[in-house]
Amino acid sequence: MDPHQESVADPVVPLVTDEDVVMDPVEEFTAPTLEATLDHTKKELKKTTMLAYQALLMEFKEMVASPDTDEAKLQANVNKQKILLDQLERLEPQEPKATKIKEVPKNVPILRLPGDKESPMPALTYETIDRFLDLFELVLYQHALPMDHYWEAAFISSVQHSTERCLWFMANLKAISLTWLEAKKVIKTHFGGNHSQTHYLEKITSMAMSKWEDPLQYVRRFVSDFNDAGVTDSEAYGAIMLKSMSANGDLIRQIKTTHASTPVEGRPCQNQGQTE
């Protein structure tokens, strides 16, 4: 090297650290959820089904235009169309059905029987379950509500004041698809039973027609209570009714005379029904 020539220093190479290295961002792979996979599959299936359905329609159009088309092929095409339409309908998103709220009349009677403690005091007390059910049916009839469809919602309003009766309703009547006649029988058995029969039997044996009372109206009242008692008609009940009408002696004599003058053969028993 020439001593008179200036020396040239070697270039300085800077040190490269990890902080100076810039890496291209790597996208993280996220596996699709089951719901997303199903949704994607449904969309693809719907698209494929729609294309197949359109192809069938075009084929059907050509077969109809052709005079040589076999009827069996036409029917086969129609059957395939129905299958694809059903498939498309199933692939449509299902919206939840709105539950229809049943409006219950505000004047539905409260089930309050003699001796009840849980019933609100202003509520009317019914002497038997039959009288309550008569008014219950009348209110639903007043509002033109079909008994078989509305009795359950309405009956809840009738017993909601009583914890005991609500529990009984849930255990014996709730959501078991009973008709009103079936439910009515269950209600009468539970809240009436022997108590109701005893009540009406005591009532008809203690009834008495006043001297000025319309005999026809009295008989109707007597028969109504007799039917509520649910007993088999007999001559004994006919005698009880005649005795209760003793205030009208002329009428009693007329009934007995008419019965006695009837030929023995074919003469009906003088029970309650015949007396009526």
C-alpha cells in the first residue's frame, strides 16, 4: 500500500436487533362455530335446491309444449317440484309463533262457597258449586266466548285468590286439554260431591209453596233443585212435592183426582216427573 495514499475506512455495518425486524402480520385462524357452519350449509343447500327447482320448471314447460310428452313424466316432474318446494320451505328461517293472550271478562265470578276464608269479602257466596258454575257459564256466554277454548283461562280468574285452589287447579286441570263438560265434572266432584247432594235434598224436603205463589213457577223451582240433587226419581219425591204444595189445596185435589181416574193399566207412577 502506498504510504502517501489516504486510507479508506471500512464501512460500519449497524447491528440489527430483534426490535428492528418487521414481520408481516399473520392472520390467526379461527375455526367457525357449529352455528355458523350450519348456517353456511343451509345457504348453499338453499341455492342448490333453488337451481334444481328452476331446472324442473323449465323442463316442465318444454314437456307441456311438446305433443309427445308422456303423462307419467309430467307427473314425475310435478312430484319432484313438490319435494323441492317442501325442502325450500324447511330451509326458511322459522319465526317463533306469538302466543295469543286470551282476554278474560272482568265479570267472571269468584269461586266463593260457604265457609271459605281465602275469598275476598266483597265476593258473592254461592250456596253450592252448581250455582257458581251456572253463573260462570252465563258470563262466558254473555261475551260469546266458546266454553271449550276459554274455560281454563276464565277459571284461573275465579280461583286466583286462593293458594289452595290454584294448586289444585294446576295439579288437576291445567293444560290437559279437557273439554268444558269434562272439566265441569271434575270441578263439581271436587267442590260439590256429597255435600251438594245433601244440600239439595235438604232443600227440597223443606220447600213449601206459599198460598199466592204461581204453581207453575214453584214446580219449576222444585224441579231445578231436584235435578241438582242428582237422585233417581220415584213416587216418594212426587209425594214430597205434593206435600210442599199443600197451601193450594184445590190444585192438590185436582192432581190426585186426575191420577185416580186414570185406568190402572198404563197408569204412570205419581213420581216427581209425572206430577210436574
